[in-house]
Amino acid sequence: MSLDKTFITPERYEEIKKAQLNGPNGWLLFVACNSGVDLARNVKKEYERKLTENKSSLLIVPLLDRAEDFDMLTKVFDDTETKPRLRDHVAGSNAFVFQSLFNKADKTLVNDNLMQLYQVIRALKVHGAKKITAVTPYLSYVRQEKPTFGERELTTAKLVADLFIVSGMDDLLAYHLHTDSIKGIYEPHRVVALTGLDLFIELFERFKGIDDVIAVSTDAGGAKFTINLAKKLDIPYAISSKYRPKEQVADILGIVGDFGGKKVAIIADDESVTFGSIFNATKSLYESHGVHDIYVAISHNKLSKSAIPKLLEANEKYGLKELHVTDSVPQISDITELKFLKVHSLAERLACTINRLHYDQSVSQIFYRLQKNK
């Protein structure tokens, strides 16, 4: 192997920068952990489409999604230990690392996906990435931001945040957090959390200002989101009172709101694992409040095959007309094949957000303008 005697002069450096999607934080690089390959490729495709639409001279976003001698970026050894290997030069990059932490489609575990993400972030850090943003549309452990009352528990969300920070992450990009209080756990590191409100406004704009429509929250925790959605749609809202007698079981004690003359309900939630809370709310609305047309939107669809009987019962007996979900987590075909369910891609929203982050521009401005125009 002979020495490459090419010497970087200031003029040559300017040429190098012109050949890259360079920004104030380095040149743009997408990196896909094993469980985030589809997500990264979808966002890359959308970003490149935007570059073409806007007549850029640079049309390709570099993507690291495998190593030269690995099928994926991270190798899993026979003893289940893992090792990421970077195929290409990453020094000076503004790296966006994609990972689907919850992935029922390939049956990987959340903790395994988290560890792999930490390792990839650290690998980028030690090999010279200038800035690193973790892209996890569904951020795991957000619901464990405080211990259960009276129980000897840790704040797991804080441990997850600490490990992100120790690994070398600078920012984190997520979608529709269970609670915004999680941002404080990561400070002074930044959590850029898209609210999901703009998508739900688009989905249900057809009901704007209609007298017989009401927005319903499945619990007090989601009330603020539902109230904001209701205000944007110019409709009233109602709040369910929920009680959990045990893990993964939720009982609706009642729904507080004025249902006089209401025939249509919109239920919006950040996530669902069993469909239990939404099913109970749907049943209560249908049987006790005379609402017979119900439209549901869930940002993070974590439902498994076991939820299908409830989904079908809600559709056939309790007025569930449409169920809207996003692809924030990989979907399983048993759920997506349901005729009343529609999956909405987040690729364009993530591509536009990453574009703003890459050039240190306002992210909220995109969505504020969109909502203002509604």
C-alpha cells in the first residue's frame, strides 16, 4: 500500500465541501442501525426527492446501513454480543442515526435495539463525527418518567437518557412523546419532539366546525393534546376517567363532556399496545352517549395480533369507522391488512425536520405555519 500524497489545501477543502451536503454542523450523513434500515431508507428517499424538487446540484444523501463484511451495520455474534462497524469515513459529519426501538415486525427487543443504538453513536463519536442526532420516532421508556406511587422503582427514562448522553449523542429526534416532561431529563441536550398534532389536523379537517362532532381523550394524561386538537378543529372535547387495576388493563370510569346532539367522536392517542383504553372508550361512547360514528388516530401503533378481536368488535359493534396510524414503528401485516386501518408515512415530516436541523433553522416554523393555515 503506497502513501496517498494528496494534500488538502484551503482551495481543495472548498471543493470537498461543495461536493457534500455541507452545513454548519458538518456534512450530512444518514446512519441506519439494524432495526432502522427501512426507516432510514424511506427518509433518505424523501430527502432526495426534496433535493430534486428544489433543483439542488447535490441529489444523494450518503447512507451507512451495512458494513463491508457484515450484512448489517452491527454484527450479532453467536454469543449474542454485538459490534458495529462503520464502512466509510465519518469524520466531520452531521450524523443522523436511525433506529426503530420497538420492532414487533422483526421480533427484536427494545433493550437490544437501544444497546445497538448506543454502540453506533459511540462508534461515530470516536471516529470523528462532528454532531450526532438519534432519530427514534417512537422513544421507548418515556412512560417510565417517574416511579409508580408507593412502589420501589427507578426512573427508567432517566437511565435511558443518561446512557444516550454518555454514548455521545448530541440531540434526539422523536415523534409524539407520551409526555413533554421527558425533555427535562435530557437537558442540556436537546430533544426535538414533533407533536403529531399537524397530521391529526390534516386527517380530521373534514370535521372542522361541525356541530355534532366531539374530540375525546382516553385519559387525563392525553387531555392537553385532545384540547389542542379540538381547538384547531373548532369542536368541543370530552375527557375519559381511566383506572388501571393492573398492568395492561384499563377501565373507563366515565367520560366527562357535553354529548348533547353529538353523533361523531374523534379519539386521538399517542400510542396503543392492547387497544384496551380505546376499545373501552369506544364502547362507552356508543352505548352510553349515543355516538355511533367513531374515528381513531394513534401515532405509535404497537398492536399485536392479540388485539385484532377487539379491533374487529369495535368496528362491527361499536361504530369504529376508521383507524389511522403512522409508521413510527414497523407494522405487522396482520394489523395493516384490516380494511378500516390506514398507515400514514412520517418520511416527509422527518426529512423536512432533519433538513432544518442540518442547517440550524427553525423546526417549529414548518409546523406552526401548517397549523396556522388550518
